[in-house]
Amino acid sequence: MAREVPSFRAMELGLYTFAETTRDPRTGHLVSAEQRLRDLLEEIELADQLGLDVYGVGEHHRPDYAVSAPAVVLAAAAARTKRIRLTSAVTVLSSDDPVRVFQQFATLDLLSGGRAEIMAGRGSFIESFPLFGQDLNDYDELFAEKLELLLKIRAGETVTWRGRLRAPIEDRAVYPRPVQDPLPVWIAVGGTPQSVVRAGTLGLPLALAIIGGAPERFAPLVDLYHEAGREAGHDPSTLAVGLNTHGFIAERSQDAADEFWPTYAEAMTRLGRERGWPPTTREQYEMLRTPRGALAVGSPQEVIDKILLQHEIFGHQRCLMQMSVGTMPHDRLLKSIELFGTIVAPAVRAATAAREVARPAEAAER
């Protein structure tokens, strides 16, 4: 069955980060959380000045990341930016309280003039569960129940709700209310079909992380998302898909590869030790940089070509790139963001907008 792709003028392009505070493998320098947050605000400000569409900040509760409260960082960014959308990437909803999540992002929405989003997910680490008194045996049910409550709060200011894992709410109002109605909520997925179906059934936009292997293998998940949304009666034009990927840009391809490799290898190998993966090799890295690989690392034209190739596969509406996988030097990040905003984003927007114009004509000819 042909995939029904929503019609948008052009792809949204943006960035996301986990604000790493690890040692730079080239210098041994350990960046402080204070410095990393100062640098991060400068990076978000530059992205806004360059006209990028979205900036996302992740939530972690570990010593190697600086952000455990994305809404606070994004509120600081709101004061220094004018138009860029500000989202979590992700909010670990399973271990948080939906009332507070809504209040925090509604406040961010008010401060930013209607630019806030929530990217809700179960998270890639489990430290927050014991930290906030949650039982990992309830991993799946926690997310489903808290997402239900978050969406109920979003739908109206007075809430009555009952669940199994949180105290009930009886006819209570939740304030403040955001500028946007409804406040955007994306579902972030790493590859779990059940989560994809949930997003489609609820009619929520899907953020799909593609950080390894061949992107084509994720295409069935996007098909499953659209199928679930269609079966639930949602308008296909409202079922948006975003891809989150790793990437880095330099003027020359080899420079990009050589600059990104040390921090990428250190980060992926460190995480691999925790999860039983073998160390990352340069050969694997170079395979991921090929046109059919997951990494968007190279010259501006190589990154343009890779994003457009993935758009042919997925027909997605948003692409967010994580450039700081490991502790990347701040000046190199700023240069990569500059190339993304001045060369890559305009070319991708123009090409995807042209495809959207051509799509109805092609359909009519068939």
C-alpha cells in the first residue's frame, strides 16, 4: 500500500543535544556543567539567528550530561531567541509527573511566545526511575498511563482522572495554560513497534531516532505509524514524522570525518561498555558515513544528499541532527551549525518544497 504522506511546504530542520560533560578525547579536558550550559545557549542563539526551525534539549540524570531539567534550559534560551521552536529531546515522562511537565512547558510556551514543544519518551537510560521512586517493573505501563494524563491535561484546564500508578485527580484545574492550543506533544521512539502504533493511534507526531544501521530498515515503522493512524480515523495530513540522527558538517568531507570521529567513538564505546556492545571501530564509522548509512557526517553537499535520500524513503517533515555526540569543541560545533543553517537547510527546504509541489501533479497523472 502506498504511504499517505502529509503535505507540507518544506522540511523543518533543526538540532538537538544532550549537553555532554565528558572529557575531550583529543585534549583530555573535562568541560564543566556550567561551561557546557553557557556554550549551549550560544549554540541555540546561533541556530535561531541562522533561521533553523527547532532546537531540542535532552533529559538525563547522569554525571556525563549537564541537563536534567530541559524546560529550565529552554526557558533561558527563549529569552535569547526570537523564532526557533524549543523542545525537549526527550522528556522522560515515565518517571516524571505529567502535571508538572505540562506546567513547565506551558510556562515555556508563554515565555517564548508560543514556541514550546514536548517530545515525550521512555528514555534510553533508567537512572531516573529509582531516583523518583518508580518501579522498573512498571516500565511500559508508567509511560502509557502518564501520557494519557498529559494529553487529558492538554485537552482542558479542569481534569478528572484515575490511574493505577499515580494518585487520582478529582475536578482540579491545571495552570498556566499555554499560548498554543494544543501544546504540541511528539512521541519519541527508538524502534519499538508498540510505541509507533501508540503514536499513530493517538494521532500524535512521531520522532524516530535513527542512529545506527541502514535507515531503510526503519521504513516499516513509518508505514506502521501511518497505518495505525489511518485505522484510528486520523487525517493522514496530520500524521507528521521527524527523524533524529547524528551528524556533523565541515567544509571538506575528510575534515568532518576526522573531527567528529574521536568524540563519537569515545561516546559510543563508553555507552557500549554499559550495554554489552563491542567498541566502535573506524571501519564501522566510515560505513555509517556512506550514502546508505545512518551518520550525516561530511561536507555540506554530502549532508544535503543524505537528508534528501532519507526524505525519499520516509517522506518525513522534520529532521533534527545531534552534532555533539561526546564533547565536541565549542568552536567546531558553532562552525558546523553555521554550515547547517547557511548551506544545508536552505538547499533541503527548497528541494523538499519542490517535491511537495510535484507530488499532487504526479498523483493526478497516475
